[in-house]
Amino acid sequence: MAEILEFVNARPAVLIPVVLLAAVVVFAVLKRLLKLAAILVIAGVLFVVLADYLGIAV
């Protein structure tokens, strides 16, 4: 791992694509997590509304 960091540190031209690739990966992960959170919130709200409609204690 240290060799990779030294290689990237010695060559700044390699650093730009590496940073861009890391940013794309982080963005993709965050996007999926936000989508999952939105689905869970919607499912929770629908569950509470359904439980209230059916008279079930939540």
C-alpha cells in the first residue's frame, strides 16, 4: 500500500484521475444510500398510515 501512495505522490499527473475515480465511487455509494433511506422512510410512513387506518397500535 505504501508503494502505491509513493507512486501516486511522485507523479501528480496520476493523482488527478485517481481522485476523480474515488470521487465517482463515493458519489455512487452515497447516491445508493440516499435512495435506500428514501425507500425506508416512505415504507415507514406507509406502515404508520396503514396501522392508523386499521386501528393497530404502533
